Amino acid sequence: MNRPGLPKLIATDLDGTLVRSDDTVSAYTHEVLDRVRAAGIPVVGATGRGPRLTELTRNDIRAADFLVMAGGGRVVDQSDPAGPVVLRDERLSSEMLAVLLADLEATVGPLTVMVEASDEHDAPLWGDYHPAWPYQDRFEIRTRDECLAGDVIKAFARTADHHVDELLAAAREIVPPHLATLTQAGLGFIEICPPGVDKATGLSVVAQRLGVDPAEVLVFGDMPNDLPMFEWAGWGRVAVANAHPTLRAAADDVTLRNDDDGVAIYLDRLLSR
């Protein structure tokens, strides 16, 4: 792709895209993103991370004017001199989640379930222990009833017998989109989010606030939870080389891997054109 000019908004996923496998972001990447902002282009971090990880997220994408978190459910304007402003905060009712989980288990069998319920700094996820979950330091074992005691930001689920992509396809046959948004972000679990919540609807909040048309937005990603923003953004859709096959198929361009600063190299070349 070789569009003239520059986009008016740039959004990038973090884990697996901007953030390297060792959980760091290079000084080079930070410098390039600072140059993007200096060129007058707002930067958005668009991540599945929930608001409990806001400080970690701010550190990973320091140039971000906006954060689209929880897969689109929480949107924060960081550009206001008076302090961050929450523009969107969506939750999934515990009653609805209980029904959805029961419907899923009736078809696919027992689920390992975790919920993200708190937006307090570094709050843990609650639910069923599973050794494959990579962030055990922010997890507490809780019963299903405890997990469903209040509304949640999102839920995570997996089975012993299904690959995550197979489980996602099966779950989408069972759960209609007006009840919940289903996706996966490469962690081995499907994610159950409030209806109408995805990275595209989260970015729409930002675009409307800035008066930017989706046709003027460039996005970067690596996993199926990035597909909605790839379908929404019109200026450019760039996958990193380590991206899921479905995202690579939806991309206009493929840049280098996250571990090779693929996003920064693409943006550096774009700014230097």
C-alpha cells in the first residue's frame, strides 16, 4: 500500500504487536511514536487489557492521547490538561453472563471461567485456576457464584477439548451478538465482552471526539480481537509478521514482528516518506 499523505489517527494493539515477547517496548518505538505525535497525529493504544492495567498500559505507550481498553469497553481521553476523562465504560451483567455460560457448557462441556470485575489498580482476575493462564500473579481462585456476584468488564473461558479458535466458532453459533461480543486475543481463552463492545466501537468514540473519519485511520494488530478495527479503519490496516492468519488475511500490509519493532519501523518509514 502506498497512500499519499499521512493518516489523521493511528491506533495500535499492544501485546503481540507493539510490546515485545519479553514484555518491553523499545526506546526506538517510544521515539517513533513521539515523532508521530509531533507530526500532529493522535496516537491511540487499543488493547484487550482492562482498566486495572491502566498504569502498565500508559507506560507501554507513553505517547498515547487516548486508550481504548478492555477490547473497546473502556475509552479514556488522556489529552485533557485537567486529567484523564473516561468516555466509555461498558459492563456485562452477571445475570446475562450466567445464562451465556450455561448455554455454552450445555453444548461444549465444562468451562474454565475467569472474570475481570474490578478496575482497581492491579486488581486480580477471579475464577477457576488454569495452569495455562500466563498472569498468575494477578489471579485469585473464586467460585462461579462469587464471580457472578456483580457485573463484569469481561469474562474468559476455555475447555479442555477445544482449540481456542474452535471454541470461538462454536460459541458464536450459540451466543448471538446482541447478547455479547465474543473474541480471542491469543491467550488460549475466548473473551466474552458486553454487546456492541469491540475495538472498532471503542475507536469510534475517539474518532467522533476528534472529528476524524474512519477512512483517515491507520491501525496495527496481531490477533482476532483486532479484526473489528481492521474492518472499520480505512486508511490502512497493518499486521505484524507474527499475527494470527485471519488478521494477516484482512491486512493491507504486513510489517516485521513485534520483537523486531515492526510497528515503529513501519511508522518511521511512513514519516520519512
